[in-house]
Amino acid sequence: MIKQDGQYIDANNNKWNAYIYTEHEAAALSKTLVNCRDCKDCNCCKDCKDCNYCFKCSNCKECNDCKDCIYCNLCNLCDDCEDCEDCFKCSNCKECNDCNHFFDNKKEMK
């Protein structure tokens, strides 16, 4: 773990804000990420890339503020998602599956 530009950075280029987290906390959070790369302030994720502020996600790419998005193989550029699967460019989703370009994820739109 190194500190650079106000970030703690692990071996996979995952980063944690040094103003929010101590080095010890960042190192502990790093251990919760499995095979994640280039993520920022994430926790308990697996096989993710370029995500920010996510928790308990798997196989996500470029997600923001997501929670429990498990097996989102096509999840891309999401915001505030929860319990999503195979989503793409969603926003403020809750418990959605196979979403494509729905920015408010109205179930009746499917």
C-alpha cells in the first residue's frame, strides 16, 4: 500500500481517499476486494474494474455507488443501483434485471 496524491493505492491500483480512511483501514478494505482493478473507495467486491464507492458487487465495470450488484457481467456506468443484474447505463435502480438504458428503471418499461 502506497500513499500518493491523497489516495492509498494497493497492488491492483485500487484506491481509497486518504482524507477519509487511515492506511490501516485502506489496507483492510483492500483485502475485501477479490481480483478488482482500478476501483476507488470500494468494499467487499469481486472481479470488478473501474468502479467507485461500490459494496458487495461482482463482475461490474465503471459502476458508481452500487450495492449488492451481483453477477452484473454487463453492468456499465450505473449509479445508485441495488440488487441489480446484467444492467447497462442505469440510474437509481432497485432490484432490476437485464436493464438496458433505463435511467429510472420503471418495471413497466420492460
